[in-house]
Amino acid sequence: MYKFSKRVPADGTDAVGAILKAAADPQVISFAGGLPAPELFPVAEMQAAVDRAFEKHGRELMQYGAAKGVTELRELIAQYVKEKENVDVSVENVLVTTGSEQVLDLVAKAFVDEGDTVLMEQPTYLCAVDVFKSFGANFVGVEMDDDGMDMADLEAKLKAHPEAKLIYTVPNFQNPTGRTMTAERRQKLVELAAKYDVYVLEDNPYGQIRFAGEQVPALKSYDQSGHVFYMGTFSKILAPGFRIGWVVADEQVIDKLTVLKQSADLHTDNLAQYAVPEFFAANDVDAHVKKISDLYGKRKDLMLTGIKKYFPDNVKYTNPEGGMFLWVEVPGVDDTVALFKECLKHNVAFVPGDPFFAGATQPGTFRLNYSNMEEDKIEQGLKKLGAALKAATAK
């Protein structure tokens, strides 16, 4: 009846939404979501920051604002990225966005025409797949291992697809696998981007949540040619509900993205933009992030212990040094969605691997989230999940 555009999925279904809705049953122990731990939200401190923002900037924050973002916040982000990622950035290189999700949309609008090729890790962040797909992109998957994107495979794919416009990567604690790209591979990726004149979108929502190992320099820190666009967010360390994200790129790129953002939502919420600098000024943000990292590290260790104890012996899984997710591969399972439905009967849930693949899927894969589940329920859930996996693989 309705003549929807090509950007709307043809089958009209939201498979992931249906999975998460099923997993939201209070009887279900759900490892499916990608939510931060709400008990660590700095509610009182943020409320105080909001009060100070109103006291100092009441009229400005209630008025329309600049599409690029509040200057104080852009200055804070520039300093934050410089300190944490060793990226040479000025305020003119920063655009504030409505969550980092908006960066995906803006970059796709700016650089991806229908039929253009986007290269991405296999598997990769499912919402990035959805965004680029809505703009008519053709996907080329690049192989991964425990050290991140395979550079030999990337170069082979770049040679085979000289028309490629963009490489999308989540180099730190990747969603969904939890893997981290090595420094050597990051440097090589930036070299290949310049050599083949293809842009790189570096997505780093989890980078500060490290509970093991050593920090690895951002891809953008190696970039001398302007081919890398760096995107980040405060959603994972402060509050996802504030929807504060950003993109760092050359001024020419920022100017174009700003025009596109202006036509989408005029500007990001002013109250949140003014409140975040107030929060940073009055609180030890590094100590707050350490609390988050310590808790997530504890929960990840509990999850690994449960996997070793209850899962079939031939199951493979990643061991992240940070972030919120790990990836499981179950040999012998051909239909992961059917496996999800079986596990749901045991009142435990995960996200099947299929939506994370832009091309051919890998059967028997799924993502587990450990950040949003209380410790006492992690073992309970994994015991149930292990029983369901053993039943599925015994058939």
C-alpha cells in the first residue's frame, strides 16, 4: 500500500529488535543487550552539572544553537582526544553529534552513493551495516583474527575493488567480537588508506574501558593525509541517554558534515552539551572510568569462568581486554537463530551472529554482553546457556 523508499528494509522486519524484545522478558537472563551498567551512572554528579549549566547558560541552552556544537564541549573533546589518543586536533576539527550513531549516518550521506563499495570487518557492528545498507552500499568483508582486521586480506580486497570509498573499523574491543587491532596493523591500515585513496571511519566507543593490557594508539594518530575520520562518544563512560557523540576530521570534511547535520536536526541537545563540560570540571573522570573498567573486567572474568565450566569443550570464544562484549563460535550449529529460540526456552538470551555479517554469515556464532548483568546472574545464565548448547550440538 505504502510506497516506501529503498532505504526502508524490503521485508519490513526488525530481526534484532524482535530478539531484544524477546530477551527483555523479566524471566530471561539476557546477555543480548549492549547497555552500560546503570548502577555506575553518576546520577547525583550529573544532576549537579546540569544545575550549574542552567545557572551559567540558562538562556543559551534553551535557545537554538550552532550545528557544530557548543564551543566549550568541542574544546573539551579536542583536549580529550589529544590526551587519550595522541591525536593532533583543534576545535575546528570537531563536530558534536547526536550520539556516535549520527556520525555513521552523516559520513554515509557525505561519501557513499548508491552502488559504492564499503569495506568492513567480518563480523562488524550491526547498526553500521544497516546504515550503509540504507544508502545502497555494496559490502566487501575483510577477514579478522585475534589481532583485528587482516591487513593482507584488506590489501587484496582494495586491489580487487579499486572503486572502494570507505573502510569501516572498530579497532578497540570490537563490537561484536571484543578484539583489538594491533598497533602494527593500525599503522599499516593508515598506509593502505593513503596508498589506495580510500577513507577510513574509525569507530571508538569503547576505547577508554580497558581492564587489561596496554593502550594502543588510535588509527587517527598515524594519519598524515586526512584519510581517517575518528568518531567517539560519551555514551559508554557517562550516559547514553545524553546522546553526545563526535567526529574528528579535517576542517573541509567537518564543514560538509555540519551542513548535513544542520538539515537533519539543526544541532545536538544544548542541555547535555553544556552539562558535560561542567561534569568534567567538577569530577575525576579518570577515576569514574576506572570504576567502570574494573566492574566490567570482573564480569568478563566471571563470564569466561562460566563458559569454561558449562559450555561444550569445542566452543571457541574471545577474551577481550576491555569493552562490553565477547564472541562465541559453536562448531556444529547451522542455524544460530534456531539456537537462540531454543535458548530462550531455557530463559537465557544472546544476539545471534547473523546480523553482524554484511555478507555470508558464519553459522554457530553469537555475541554475549557482560557489562549489563549482575554478577550472581552471570553464572546462572551461562549454566542455562551451556545446557542449551550441549542439547543443540548433541542432535
